[in-house]
Amino acid sequence: MKLLAKVALTAALISGVAQAGVVVIVNPTGPDSLSKAQVSKLYLGKSKKLPNGAKAQVIEQASGSAIRGEFHGGVTGKSDSQLQAYWSRLVFTGKGKPPKTIGSSSLIKSQVASHANAIAYIDSSEVDDSVKVVFTP
Amino acid sequence: MKKAFIMLPLAAVCASQFVMAAPTDSQRLAQLEQELAMLQEESSYDSLSDRMSINGFFTGKVGVANNDAGYNGYDKDADFSEGSKLGLQGSFALTEQTKIVAQLVARGSDDWSTEMEWAFLSHDFDNGFVTRIGRLRVPLYMYSDYLEVGFAQPWASPPSELYSIVPLSSFDGVDAIYDFDMGDVAVTLQASYGHADRDTGAALGEVDYKDILGASASFAYEEWVFRTTYYQTTLDSKDGSTFFDEEDSYFAGVGLSYDNGSLLAISEFAVSDVEGQYSDTESGYITLGYRISDFTPYVTYAFLKTTDDSERALPYEPAFNWKRNAYSIGTRYDISSNLALKADVTYADGFDGTSGGLSSNLDSLGSQINEDTIVYTVSFDAVF
């Protein structure tokens, strides 16, 4: 019985992990898809514009959050401290500043839903009609 | 009856705490909270906090050597001020494209007196071109732009065999930066013009770096960055000293780095040439590091030598003939995402009868005192 419970729990956990995952979202009026390289460049400040030429409003999840780790692990390949070192190089030369951080996925979603040039990432389980998925790492 | 009145508010509190109990109310509350947060977010967007940013960095460093040769300024007494520094930077956006950036740095080695390290107005033409005017960094080395920001570097201290060749980190003038993509290669071109006055110490006095002119180019492809730079200036002694008399000098360097997130390799090589009796040099280093979770252990080999010893007049020989090898082993440990601890041991030898380029390593007769030295450094680096 105990074993059965464990198996059921493990199965539930695995299926949970398999279903949920980070996805990159934009406004419904935004681009239909972005490549990993395009997303990575936007999140590292190497490009500042969306494919349609509009200035992108890039949104980050809170530093240290699991979803931020998952996103950067799959897209930019940088850990939180590597990102901090990367941005400090740009910040302290006046060449750039890191994307705006918003600490809640629902707020991020509403920002993306209300700003045409916004780009963000959230858990796929939180996606609804107000935003459009453009990339899945 | 009385009891019911007491229980009612309690029930309400419970209901709001256990949101599952009253789905409609809690949903409305959550929606209101979200709308409020959005309103706050909207009102702060494009506001002062969006146009202005304050950042800072701090390095607390202690070093001690096994003798008084003076490598990196350290001797047998543990020193907490040499290499320690605090920096504050403000960035103020005037328009979407134009901003003012000022960076103040207080160094322990200068008794924590504050200096304006950067102060410039930059304009971004939004087509890849950025121009800046004011006090700027001389972009001689790969790490010149963030020379002061220990957190942005893998080492406890950048290899001094290369990084101390030109005793000038900033100048007053203009520069232009052009960023563009050449296929998969991200190219950055930078050109600068300006001048600087620097007190270079007791021996040479104050020096005027006239007509600093040069350019650098950097090419980034996947994990690789290649950089090359050339700068020239005319050195002229000021106030009392006559050592430099309109002496032309140049600096040329190349650098290559590789960083795939785990393996880190950085190498730079440079030559510098100054007319007259002052040292002409060749120097370089290679650093290899490997990230293991929060640790980045590294090893560095560096060298420095003067290339014009045969042309130098005898009285200047002991002071300006240099030869040195340096071997470092150390590690960076990321304590948190904005705080790192570094420990480093550097052994320098191969002075070959010279001071090793360490001015305090010559006695009053101009003879070498120590033929090698070991320096231990521990550094805390933070950005905020």
C-alpha cells in the first residue's frame, strides 16, 4: 500500500514536471514566433528590437526564482551570478541595464497583455488567450 | 447570540485566509489586488525611477607577501586598503536616447579619497552608433571597461604584468562606438580622442598624455570573443620633471576569450613603445578556469619584459629594465548572485637580475633585493 502510494506520487510528480514548463510569451499583436537566438539576444540586451522593428519591452522574473533559473538555463545558458556579472559589465560602463523585473507571473501576464511590444516568460500552465506563446525552450 | 457576534468576524477572517472556502470573494479580492498592483506598476513606468538608476560596487581586499618586493603593492604586513574600493554610479536619462553617466570611485590605496572615474554624456543614435563625451575609460585591455568592478572579473586582481603597463585608466575626450552584426559575428568598433594629466609618482612626476588617439575592434562569435586595440599618445613631463619631452608612444594589444558557461579561457598580449629612455615592453597572460557549481578555480601564467634594454643609457638601467614571470592559482566562489569571494596565490620569479618591474625591489645602489616573491590575496567583491 505504502509502495503504491509512493509510485502514485512519483508518477504524479513526473507528469507534473512533464506538463509544466517555461514558455516565452508576447502580446497577441506581437510576432508569431521567435528563435532561441532572438530570445537570448533580447534577454542579454544584445538586440533591443522585436522583428517588426519596435523597441522590445523585456520583462524578467524575480532573481533567484525557479522559473528564472529554468528559462536562463535553457535560453541564455547563464546562472544568476553569471547574469549579474554580465549585466554589471554593461551597467558600470553605462552601456546598458538589465531588463525590468516583475515578481509575479500574473502581473507579468497582464503587462504583456496590455503592452504591444512586451516579451516575457511564464509557466505554460499559466498561458491563456490574453498572451501568445512564441518560443518554448 | 453574543457568541455568534464574536464568531462572525472571526469567520470572515478565516474565510479570507482560507481562500478556497469562498471562491467568489477571494477571486474578486485577488483581482482587485492585481489591479492595484498593475496601477502601481503603470504609474511607476516611465517615471523618475525608470529614468534614473543608481548602482554600486565594492571590493574589500587583503593581501600579504612573503617579502617586501612590492608585487601588486603588497609587502610582509597584511594590507587591507590596497586594492579595496567603493564605487557608486548614477545614470540619468535625459531623453530616450541621451543620458548622463557618472561614476565615483573611492580607493583604499588613496586613503578612500573620491575620484570621478567616468562622467559622460552619451547619445544613442538608435542605428548602432553611440557617441560619448566627457571623462571616459581608455579601452586598452579586454577588461578595461570594468577594471574597477571586481565582481565582473574572474581573478582576485587582473594580471598586473599586462594591466599595469599603462598607468592611465581614464581620459577626457570623446569616443564613438559602433555595434553591428556581420552574419553571426557581433562586431563592436570603438574610436577615441582626448587627453589626460596623470601623477605617475615621485620618479617621473606629473605627465601630460597629449593627443590620445586610437581604436579598438571586438568580434564576438558564439563562445568566442576576439579583440584588438591600438592607441597612441605623446608624453610630456610637467612641473619640474623633464623626463618626457614630447615623446611619442603607442600601445597595441590583442585578446582572445572563450566562455561556454563552464570552461573559461582568456588570453591577452600587448606591446608598448615609448620614445626615449622609458621602458618598451612585451607582456601577456593566459588564464584557464572551470566552473564547478559556485566555484570557479583558475590558473594564470603571465609575463612581462622590456625590449629596449640594449638602447637604454646606463643611469636608467636599474629602474627601467624589467623581467618577470608570474604563476597564479586561485578560485572565485559565488556566495550569492551579487557577492563573490576570491582567494589567490601568485608566485613571481624570472626577474633575471632586474627589479622585476617592482619599483620597491631595488636598493639605493640600484641592485635587485629579492629574486622572487609570493603574494596571497583574499577579496570580497559585491555589486548592488
